[in-house]
Amino acid sequence: MNETLQKAARKTAKALDRKRRDPRFAQVIGKLVDMGLIEINFKSVSGYRGKINLEDTLWAGQIEPRVLELLPALVLKRPGIFRGTLTLPPDLEKVISAIRHNETLVPFRDVAPKDYMQWIPEVGHRGKHPSLLKTFRFTQCDLESLRRLQTAINADTEIQTLRYALNTALSKSTSNLGSPT
């Protein structure tokens, strides 16, 4: 029984070693090592500076689970590292949409949301979370007020104007909290 177990383990280790020598695996892991996102302890892979295929990345994730943890963050914040057009599989598209719209997160190929979300601030601009998409319906009167405020504060964009208004309103409301009424 013990010998059978050892044979099975050797066979599995040999298959894993063969997959790690595959050029697809070497490119994907090499790219992640080159980006400083992961460290490895096997010698068959060195840094890779080129672009990688999404399909190869999904395949490499079956061998090295950290790749699947990183993939949503990479697609969201560094899509330029992938070759060709980025046609996302439905499960990855669902995860990316949930992150962008601040919706309830779902597991991605057996990777828990907490495991892939930890990489969002680590990829791209370190410590920065991606902007969330929000849609508001303004009346014409609201839009005119926004334009007048934009001109008054000399803001370049409407989003700068909205951020200014939000911060001003927040600072006024927090200063009112401390004062007795």
C-alpha cells in the first residue's frame, strides 16, 4: 500500500514538473515574477517581459492557484499585459463587473472573493482601488447648477466638481456634529 502511494505521488510530481516546463506556464509565471507580484522557488521559470495570453493564464492557474487569485486584479487594473483582444470567460466577466459596480462578490473558479480582492490594491498603482461606476439621472436644473459650480471653482471636469461638492458638504456636516445645538 505504501509503495502504491509513493508511485502515485511520483507520477503526480512528474506530471506537475512537466507542466511547469511548458512554455505557456513559463511565460505567465515569468510575467508575474517580472511584475514583482509573486516569488517562485523552482528554477525552470525566469522573468518574462512580453505580453501573455488570457487562455494561457487560465491554464497556468490550474497548476499554480495564485495565478487565479491575481487574474481579476490583472484584468481590471493591468489589461495591457494581455495579448490580443480581451474576451473574458463569463465567470471572470461576472467577477469584474461585480468589482466595478461594488456588487456582491462571487467566487472565481474556487477562489474566494477575499483571496482575489486582496490583490486589487497590489496590482497597478499600489494601494489604489479602481474607480466604481455609478450612474445618476440629473434634471436640466441640476446640470445647470453643476456647470455654474464648475465655472465658479474653475474645475476642469464635472467629476472634479462633484468631488469638490461632496467634500465641502461632508466637511460642513462633520463640523456641525461637533458643535452643540
